[in-house]
Amino acid sequence: MLSERDSAALIVNGSRRHVRLLRRYRCDELIKGIDPLISDLAQKRQLSEERLLDAQAALDAVLAADGDLDDAVRNLFDSAKQHDRSAPTAPVLPDLFPSGGFSSVIDLPRADEPDAVDALAKKLELLGTGHDLAPHSAKLREAAQTVREALNAHRDAIRTQKGAEAEEDIAKSALRRKYEANYLDARKQWGRVLADRLFPNLYPSKRSGSDAAKVLRGEFAEKTA
């Protein structure tokens, strides 16, 4: 029988093999109840995989936006150093980067970095619109906002992914229960010998051969559907 630890791929594949065996032995009355559950889990599994890909894409967007924000901070630091060399009597670097470097900003937790960058942009704005470094302010704020939006999108994608996984787990449980119920019904109607033939061996030993191992992993699921 199936286990709670079994993957959706194994449960779907095993159930499809069970249905083929039911047809082979002309026990079609047990197919009607399990077929819709197989389709439901297959769909929920696909949806869960798609939501995982969405979450991964959202994370990639976060990492890219964070890299752009770090570059904006580095560019400001470099420009501030150049400004102070050109105007040693009016240095701005000590005020913008009191620690002496930009690491104190870009090494912050990713969720905290946008606020720190906005504070940096505010310091630039206080220098006045005519200051050489003034154009950096808008670039910093835009990059910070992009990171915030990317983080929010990633959080939403994670929530959606978890919801899809929960739906998949529910569908797995429903199909697994029906699979077990089919076995009990088969034993009542046709006895143990035939009932055992209607259910594939889903946990072959190592000596069963490489093809059996591939079936166990679900690698033949689509080819044998």
C-alpha cells in the first residue's frame, strides 16, 4: 500500500498502473471512483511545481534588484570620494558613510537595506539640488523601491507556493485512501489472489532491476500513462 511519505509522482504513477491492471482483469467497477482523484492529484502536482518555479523566479528578481541597489550605493561612494578629492574643504563622504565604507549599507539584511538607502538619499537631498552628487538620490530611491517590490512579490509567491503544496497534500491523502479502499473492496469481491494482482509492486528491491527502480522514481510516469 501507499505511504504518507510517498511523493505525488509515485502515488499518481502507482495509481495509474493500478487502473491499467483493473482494465486488464476487467474489474472496471473500481476505476470510476479513483480516476478523478488521479487526475486531481496530477493537476495539483503540476500546479505545485509551477508555483515553485514562480517562487524561484521571484527570488531571482530579489537577488538582481539587490545587486542593482548595491551597485548604486557603490557608485555613490566612488563619486563622493572623487568629490572630496576635488573639494577637500567641503567633504561629504564622512557624513554619507560615517563608517568609512559602503559595507555598512550593502551588508545589511536584505529587508533592511532599502530603508538605509533611503536615509542615504535623504542626506544627499539635504545637500541641495545643485550639488554634484544630487543625481544619485533619485537612483538610490528607485533602486530601493525596486527591492521592496521584489521582496513583496517573493513573499506573495512563497505564500502561493505553500498554498499549492497544501492542496497537493490534500489530494495525495484522498487518492491514497481511495487506493487502499480499492484493495479492501477487491479482496471482498474477488479474494486476495486476484486483489494482489490488481496492485503493482511500488517498492521493488534492488535486485528487481534498473527499470523497476525508474518506475519507483516515477520516471516512466508519462510514458506509461
